[in-house]
Amino acid sequence: MNNNLHIGSSLDDFLEDEGILEEINLIAIKRVIAWQIKHAMSEKKLTKSDMAKQMKTSRSSLDRLLDPNNTSVTLDTIDRAAKIIGKRVRFELIDVA
């Protein structure tokens, strides 16, 4: 008999049981946003210095935005970056199962 409680459960169930599901989801979302911004900057040939200047922010603030593991970035910062790369930000609340 197998005593592993997680056999047959989903990854979300496991992460929730471990108490880290919300943190993992935030990190995943931030990684996608950071990747999208970096990718668009590269396509537009924008340096970090140029991007920070256009955002009217510091380079260290931009570095926090581009850090895939830093989830403490404001919506305003994300929105300003999005406008510069020709994007809009869309957030939505969804029901939890």
C-alpha cells in the first residue's frame, strides 16, 4: 500500500496543501509579465536606460520590474512599461474552484 497522500491529486492541490499555491501563481504571473516586457524591449531595441527614462523612473525600479522573482511591483509601474512598449494591461478576477 502506498502512503503518499498526493498520489492522484493535482499539482494545484499539492501546492495548496503545502500553503504555497498563491505565492507560486504570483511568481508565475510575474515571470510572464517580465518576459513579455523584456521581449518587447528587445524587439524595439530599447535599452534599460532608455526604458527607465521613458517610464520616468530609476533603472533600479526597472530592474525590479524585470526581475521575474520580484512580485512587489505596482500596477502603475507595469502599466507605464506596457504603454511604452505599445501594450495595454488587462487584469481580471476569477472564481476559485
